[in-house]
Amino acid sequence: MTTPPRWDLSNLYLSLNDPALAADIESVKESIQAATQAFETEYLPLLDPTTSPEALNQVLNDYVENANALELNAGKIFAFLGAIISTDSFNKAAEKLHSQMAIAMLPLQDLSVRINAWLGALGERLDEALQIPGAAHDHAFRLLEIARESRYLMSEPEEILANELTLSGGSAWGDLQGVLTSQKSVDFELDGKLQSLPLPALINLRSHPDADVRERAYKREQQVFEEMKEPLAACLNGVKGEVVTLDRKRGREDCLHSSLVKARIDRGTLEAMLAAIDDALPMFRRYFQAKARILGFEKLPWWSLFAPIGEVNKEYTFDEARDLILEHYGSFSPELAEFARGAFEKHWIDAEQRPGKRGGAFCMGVDAVRESRIMSNFDGSFDQVMTLAHELGHGFHNYCAYQAGKTPMQTNTPMTLAETASIMCETIVFNAILKTVSDPLEERAILETTISSDAQTAVDIYSRFIFEKSIFEKRKESTISADEISELMLEAQRKTYGDGVDPDVMNKFAWTWKPHYYSTHLSFYNYPYAFGSLFAKGLYSVYRERGEAFVEDYKTLLANTGEAQAADLAARFGIDIRSKAFWAASLAQIGEQIERYIAI
């Protein structure tokens, strides 16, 4: 296969020693100092109730413009350093500079606490000031959202202390998990020779076409995490313990509360979606059972959950993956295809597997240059082709916001809507491929790839939600041992996968390598994937009804995901996300594919 590429970061900075990087770091520090001084001299006096709306509006305008400028500069720095660290955790110079930047940003975090409280203290006067045209008016949604959330702040000294302590607390535990899992290499026999594989490459063997390779890789993976479970359990306890403590001190209802606010949905919406998924579990179990029969098993072992079926087990070169994606993106929108072509040609993608590189995949927007960067671990499988299609969808989401002239404050998109474009792009590629298939066995192979993915975003995500909820409940009482954490994971898998898989061959260590569990700022990172997947399927149904006329409205939706509640954006397309029926209809689309899969 052609060698998967590494990304080009040169239009950010040429190296860690680039004078422009040093200058930008100093500029960020100076901007923070200036903003702190402005808060003391210009913002605080405006708490005087006699201040006119016009005077308050002018300061709000300045705040918005300065905050956006600072975010552009700091975001560029962190994107550059994050890109290096995520692909080379052995780079100590980058890690050190990243740590120094994190420390340098502490005064800004402290200032943000004060500004958030200040916005909340303005009360109804904030609404009056935001009626006046200008930068603040254009950012009213975000400013009012911050003001509402200020009620969940601790005292100013407590919030400042929490910001400082997390660097050696929750954030440090999360960093350690990343280092442990990215730097681990494993000896494994593959293609007739003993190889040293990065841990993410070993995990990717779950989709290998050879059953013996999959089984041996699964057993080796279990051995590796058995050896690593204690430090990783300490990381998980450290992160979740910090979240539990701070949520309690801030007056949150529970550890799900802040996640729902960030997702811009209410509890009823989440409950409606999860109830629909729960009702659909028997449908997915029928799929797992059918797959077991196809593969010759009485019950499906975990190590064959991702086993390819039929001809799609071919390996793709990276060039073939690119051409496939571009062709089918074009069937939806020439603009989408041209965007993706540019991402490939401008080397925005780092897809090569190598030691020191973190597992999984992600896309990050770099607002300062109005571009995206995509990381994946491409191994030639069809699954990784779809991963590229998924991450490029995130990039197109960013592109739509940039084309609309949105600022960093206006693109603060919740995870629930952040997955909309990525899942839509997967759906576009899948459905376009399926239309070209005439052989039933090839059709089943194609269906396998999408149903397997949908099973992950419904069944597995549901299991992970149940697991994380249990972890938070247990962590309130005490630290949780590695073995107890593993048992909680198994319990969640039993509730969701049920008799669809072999109960003796599940994955008790599914909590070890997913970085989402190890972030103090992204609790319950899981359910937004299910939301995004099912919401995108609902949107795709609208696209099938409206055709080309849908595309412009869709682009507008993507550009505005940072400026409205999810329910309000969905309503523009006649979708009621608070209705269980909507989610059931999206799941029914998967059900039709499962029935066809079984019939073949």
C-alpha cells in the first residue's frame, strides 16, 4: 500500500524553535495581562446599576473582539503543539512547551472565572446591552449561555485554585494515560514474522480478515492491559475523583448535568434517545447472532465483532481510499468533494501508524489559518477508509463555519452536533457504494461495515454510558479497584450486548485505552456519538426527500451549530429531538439494513 501521509504544519510554525512561535507565545501572555487589567479598570465599575446600556455594550464589544483574537492566537499554538504530541509522545521538548503554555494560560482561566461571574451579575442589564447592534449582539447566544452557567461557579478563590491544581491533578492523570497507551509497543507475530507493533496497531487488528490473527491479537491485548491496569485505574480514579468533587462543590445536580449543558440538550432528550436505543437492542442482537453464524461460531466472540465479511476485507492503499472518498463526496456536493481534495493535496492528514502516536482518530480546526488537521491510524481496512470519511466530515463542518465568517466564540459547537457532519459523510459514502453493488454477497459485505459501525454508536456507546454512570456513582463512595472497574464494564456490556455475543469472551478492558474517560472537561463523551449518528440519519432522510435543495440549508446548519440549542436547530428541518419516535425512526433505518443482511 502507498505510505499513508504525515501532516504538514509548516503554515502554523516551522518548528519548536521557530521565532514566530516564541513571539506568539509572548503575545498571548501580554494579551492576558492586558485583559486582566481591563477587567479591573473597565469591567468591574460597570456593575454599578446606573451604568447605561450603551456604555456596557461598548465594553462587551471590546471583550468579544479581544477574546476572539486571543483565542485565534492561543488556539494556533496549542494546535501546533497538540499535533506534535499526539503523533510523537516521545517528543519531550514539545511536551515541556505544552506544559509551559498550560501554566501561562492559568491567569486567563482565572480571568475567565471572574468574567463569567461578572456576566452573570449583570442580570437583566446584559439582555438590554445585547440588543444594541455590534460585536456583542452578534455573540449574544454565547454570552447569555455563559451568564446562565455562572450560577454553578464556586467562589472566585476556589475556582482559581481548582484551575491551578488540575495541572497536577486530573489533567496530569489524563496525560499519563495518553503516554502509557501511546508509547506501549507489543511483540506480535504477523505475516509470518515477529513484529513490534504500537498498541493502537494491535487494537486495529480487531478488523483483520484472518480469524486466527484476530483471536491472538485479542488475547495479547488482554495480556497487555492486565499488566497496565493498575496505573490506568489510578488515572481513571484521579480524573473522575476530581470531577465528582468539583461538581458537588459547584452545585451540579449530578455528574451528567454539566455534560447535558455542554451538549445543549435537556435530560428528556437524552432519555428519549436512550429509551429508543434500549428498545432496539434485540434488533442489534439478531445482527450479532447472524454474524456469528456467517463466521461459523455458535456465539460471537468479542474478537470477531469487527471481523470483515466477504469482499470488503480487501486492503486499500491510501490513494485508493482518497479516490473512493472524493468520488462519493461528489455525488452529494461538488463543494464537499473539492474541500476534501484540498485536505489531501495540502497534507492536512496524518494517517501513518507509528510508535509514539496515539490511537484513534480526530479532526481539529485551526481557526487562525481557517484550516483543519486530521489524525488517523490508517491500516488499509475499509473501516479505516470510513474513518477518513468521518474525520473529513468534521473538517467540512469547520469549513462551513469559516466560509460563513464565524468567530471562535461562535463556533463553540456541542459534541451532539459536532458529530452531525462526520456521520453524514460516512452515510454519503456508504449509500453511494451500496448503489453500485449487484452481487448479494458483496452487498452483505458492504452492509456489514455500516451495521457494525451503527452497532458501535448505539449498543457499545450505550454500554459505555451505563459504565461511566456507574463509575461516577462508585467514585463518590471511594476509589475503585482495577478489577472492580473491569467488572463494571462487563456488567454494562451484558446489559446491552446481552445474548448477541459470547458472554465468556467480552472486553473487560474497554475502559483502558479510550482517552474520553480520562478528561476532566469531557465527562460522558460517549452519548453524543449516538446522538450524532441517529440525528444525521434523520437529516439524511430529509436530504432524500429534498435532494440538492437540502445542501445549502445543511451548510447553514453546520455553520450555526455554535449559536443555538440542538432542539432549535433540529426544528428548522421539522425534527423533534425530544420525541422518542424520531430516534426510533432513525433506528428503524438500521433495522431495515439488518433484515436485509440476515436475509442474504
